[in-house]
Amino acid sequence: MRRRDHNIFANATSLVICGLLAGVVVAAAAFPAAAMSGLAAKAGGETFAQLPSELKDFSSPQITRIYASDNKTQISQFYDEFRSDVPLKDIAKPMRDAMVAAEDREFYNHNGVDLKGVARAFVNNSGKSDSKQGASTITMQYVRMSLAYSATNPQEVVDATKDTPKRKITEMKYALQVEKELNKDQILERYLNIAPFGNQAYGVFAASQVYFNKKPKDLTAGQASMLAGMVKAPTSFNPTTKDGYDQIKQRRDNYILPAMVEMGALTQAQADKAKKEAIPRQVKPVGNGCVSVANNNWGFFCDYFYRWWMSQEAFGATPYDRERRLKSGGYRITTTMDIEAQKDARARIADHIAEKDKNALLLAATEPGTGKVRLLAANRKYKLPDAANPNPLSSDKKKADQGVRATYPNTTNPLLSGGGDIQGYQAGSVFKIFTIIAALEKGYPLAYPIKAEKRFKSDYIVERGSPSACAGTHFWCPSNSGGGGEGIYNMWTGFGKSINTYFVPLEQQVGAENVVAVAKRFGVQFRVPRENEWANNTTAANQWGAFTLGVSSSTPLDMANAYATLAGDGMYCEPTPIEQISTQDGDKLDIGKPRCIRATSKDVARAAIDAARCPVGDSAQLGRCNGATARATRSTVKHPVFGKTGTTDRDKTAALIAGTTSLVVAGYMANPDWPDHRDRMSHDVVNPAVYQTLADYMKDKPREQFKEPENRKIAFGDQRSIPDVTCDSLDDARSRIEDAGFDASIGSEVESDCPVGTAAGTDPDGRTIKGGFVIIHPSKGKAPAAPPAGGQPSGPPKPPGR
């Protein structure tokens, strides 16, 4: 018989031990303890009684399986050794019989040590034959593998597997004790679950999957006898190799099946039939980790889960410890990924952009109030680049010249959640929400008016002569997208039309450092080192004037969860991929559950949502909207909705965030390979992908209205009456308005009944915020009456008919 392969689980029967045992076999049969003590003394200088006999508790590495939120659909699996324990009742009887026939035919007749087998091995191995026999029982083999798995240091592994007389004697002592504590079926079950079968298969469950793609309970006699024959030497008896195929067939047909007939486990006819069963020459590929996810669109979520796990100190003090625990712990992990939402998002993306487009369309969605990540989708396959059909060269010419390839259509970069080389993307005006929140927290109401100019001269310092500086100064002078935009705006109208020259002065009044602080509280990760330095330095943050315009890098997941914080009534919940983690024993771990802290007050959150309903075509409950940058959102989703669009300079990134009380979806369109690209990203691509994905999710769900602030003053502030200055002189009008506590300025001329050059009226009129802006419009008189048809005067108006 072939000697076992040399690995930590192999049987290395020592000729020395066989010789020693042969001399005491008779005495040992009558007085085993005395015989073993003498043998132990010869082997290692210790008495048999002094050798340890209690096996340490251990757990062999088990597969960890990852499921979608339905707790049925398996996303992926992680393992060091492909193994999953199954009870003996779920293992076919032919498999149990075949293992006994192959490894220990006296299994049910000895007490853990087969002394006759030892003597027989000694006689055989003392001759000149090249065929050597071992003397290890199934119990002793189980002991050897148990010692290796329970080892706490490399030396213990060596001691458990090295060919020495002492190791053999130790195994015998342990085996005798195991047989006292466990019955034969329990030992056989543990052995079948721990034994190696080659081709990454450990234990009978894995072997059944790898070689026959079936469960252990469904194995036939032919299949069982082949698997049982492999345990002796998994490498040599590997049927996927030419020599291995021939050898395992001979071992099955000429050794194991005849033994099963001899044992009475099979009839000769059954054995003859089993010999005709095919032996596989190929094995089922065994997926491991996120790169082997069957559905490439699930890979981004799997990667996010893996990175989340590796960040949790609860799973170990070091990354190595955490990975080992994931790959050997045998957990059943139910994630938050919604299969249908993920599928719909991927379909909506495919409607608008191809996988091979160099630009990426990225969608992420989280659940308000829990932080549960429901989907992560992109127009990319989460897949290692194909060597036979590689990705094209990078769209960045400098990278292309160096041979760097693009991340499309295949990539394993965390495009949506960040990490590694992905620091994020500038998302533009979606960041204005943080300025609104900071202003509300400082006591500025939603109705706070600011007279926006075409170009605003700020107090923020930039490099003199830069394109964004006011001419001849070093002060930053931002303008509005497309120019224009001057007028009086409040938070509803300014957010709805995305007026830069409203938000920059508002940020300046609130303090840019406070706006940055809000973004941090709402979960924005500053992954770019320079931006992280500014975000954590109050002095630097105070001069970060462009922050409100979204110049900081972020990811779709960051911003989906930030906006979800508002819909969660101001509670920031760390994004999580976890619904439940269960151990092999069914215990549920309290890890990954929603961890929420209050990021802002309920009233601030509710008020900010009211303003955020304007950009997406919804109606504010407290104020009036005037313009929307993604109007089709409300009519498509058909639920109360809030959100914001964002665009960076020269349209290098386009974004839309849209949400309800149930889900917030953030979509970015960007070029992950070349931030300074020359394409213009289109809202005609990203916007419909976002609001259609949200609409799919909300279909058939009940309409739920957003809550109003308990204190309505947060919307309207301290309202004061504006003096009626109609037909006053401009100087008098300005004086009266300023005396009333407002900031007055002269606006454009309008037609009115007042004399030319006097005040025709104000904008706003009636009431506004104390200290707010009021524009006085000079009168340019009445418009001349239109001449009647034919050019003749029309005459006095006729009284109305009766």
C-alpha cells in the first residue's frame, strides 16, 4: 500500500514503532497499560501514564457563507479550508462503510488501538517489499488531525505530525481516551468531517461538492468508495491527473469495493455496479471571496462587506486575526443587500450607459434610521482583469503611456464605497445641504434671505490672479453656473435653483469650519490626505470657502448615508452591510447592528428636508419652491421625495441624490481613472438612473409624508413687517427700511403708478426675517397705453356689460 502523502494530516507510520510494538503485542493484548508504558519508555523516556490523554478543544476551519437580505441567496463564501461539518445522519451509509473499509476495517472491534494491525504492519514492513503498511486506526488518525488543529504554535504542529515513536505512542494514549468519551459513530462523524480529500476539499461535505456537486447524503457506493480511497494520499490519488486517475480507480475497484463486500456492506452485484460508475476527471471550481462571486454585480457589495469586516476590532486585534476568523469561523452572515433593488439598479444603469464606457455610473443606497446598505451597483463587472481579454489602456494618457490599464469593464476597485486607491469624487452642489444644516443650527431660518449677485466677492483668500479671484485681488469671487442668478433667495429657492452666490455668503456668515464639521458628523470621509488635514484643522477649515460647492472628494455611499441621516430625523447611523451574524451553533452575534448617534436635532433635519424637496420637483410643506434642477424625480417616484443635484467645474462629475423616508439613492457619474478628464458628464444619464431606481424600490409601498418641525420658527424665524414705502423717495425708503432692522439695497426699475425715480415697492413685501435683505425697486412710471387697432386712440374704457 502507498504511504500517505506528507502533510500535517498524513499518517507517517514509523518502522521503529512497529518493531517495538511487535515485541509486546501479546503482553499488550492482556495488559495494555503495562505494555504501553514499557514501549513509551523506549520511545521517549516517559511512562505511558505520564503522557497526556485529554485533547484540547478545537474547531477545524469552516466555510463562512454570505447571504443577501432574504437569508436565502448566497452571495459568496470565505474559507481557509473548504469544509462544512455535517452530522452523520446526513452522510450516506455507503460513504460511512467505504471509509471504514478503506482506513480501518476493525474500527468497530478495537478500543482505539488495533494491536493486531500493528503486528501485521511490523511483519509486512520488515520484509523487502516496497509496499508498506501503517497501523493507525481511524481514531488515531482523528487524534493526529485534532492535535494539529488545536496547536497554538508551530512546534506543536511539528510534534503532532512528525514521524517519531513518541508521536505514535501519544496518539495511542489519546485514542484510548477518545474511545472512552465518544462512541464509534461520533468518532466516525468527526473523522469524516476533518479528513482531507484533495483539490481544496476538507471533510466529506466539501468532497461531495467538489467531485460530484451533490450533498453527502446523496453519494452512491461508487462515488463513496472513490472518495474514501483518496484520504490515504489525496495528491497521489487525485483523479484529475492521469496517474492519479488510474491509481484511484484501481484502489476503488480492487481494494475498497471488495472490502465492502467482505464486510457485508455491499453485495457482489452492487459492487460490480459501483465499479461501472464514472470517476470525474474534472472538479467543480470552488469559489472563495469576492472575486469568485457568481453575479459580478454583487461583487462591489461583497467587497464592501469584506472591508467592513476587516475594520472591526471585535473580530480580532489585527487584520490577520480578523481575516482568519472570517475564513475559518463557519459563520452564517445575512447582509443588508436587497436582491431586487440591486437587480433593478443594475438594469437602470444598463439602460443609460455601457459596461465598456470609460465613464462610470455609480449607485449606492442606504436605509434611513438604520444605515443598512441596500445596494451598490455600477456599469462595471466586479472581476479580476481578464488576462486573455484585458481592459483597454487608461483614458489618462500619462497612465496609458506607462502601460496602465483602465478599470473597465472589469475591476475590483471599491468604486462606490472608497478605500485603496479610491479616494472619492467631487460631487458639486450636493454639499450645499451641509451649509443649510449648519445655518439652521446657528439659528438662521429657512426663510433667511440673501441678495445673490452674478458674482460674489467673498472674504476667502485665493491666489492673486487665479481665474476664481476677483480682478486685481486675492479674494475668491464665485459665480453661478451659467452666469446670472442674481436676486433675493432663501434656502428653499436658493437650494431649488442651486444658487452659488446664495450659499457662499451663507457659508461665510455661518463659518466654513462649522459647515465642514456638519459634513463630518454626517459621515463624510475625507480620504484625500490634504482634505483630511483641512477638515481636522479649524483654522484651515475656516478658509475652505469652496467647500459648500462640493470640491471635497466623497463617494456615493458617503452621500447616500449623509442624506439618509436627514430622513432618519437627524440620527446618523454608521453604514453597515449586516443584518445578522450567526455562529455554527446558532448563536447570534451583536455585531453590525445599527449604531446610531444624533448628528443634528429633529427640527433641523426636518427643516433641511423641507428645503431639499425643492430641487427634485416636490413641494415644500413650509415654504415655496421656485425652480428645480431634477424636476422629474417627484413625478417618477410618486412619493414625497427630497434630494439634490450636483455638478463640478466643467461637468467633470454629475450627481443626484434622491430619497424618501424608506431609502436614499446617491448616483455619481465620474471617471475613476482620470479625475482631470475632458468629458462632460450628463445629468441625462445619472438623474434617470437614480430616480428610476428609487421608483422601483418604492413601487407598491405606502406613501409616507415627511414630518414637519415641531417649532415652525426654524422655518420662518423672527418675522418683521416691512414698511410700506410705495411712492416714497428712494432715500426715504432706504432709511425707513434700515430703521426697521433690514438690510436695504436698490434693485432694478419696474413699471408702476408711482412717479419716476420713487420707490415702486419692495422685494419681498409684507414681512421678512429680521435683519434680512429687502430690495427697493425704483419706479419707471406707467407703461404707455397700447394704441387701438388701426392706430386710432381707443377712448375711455366702456363699462362692463351686464
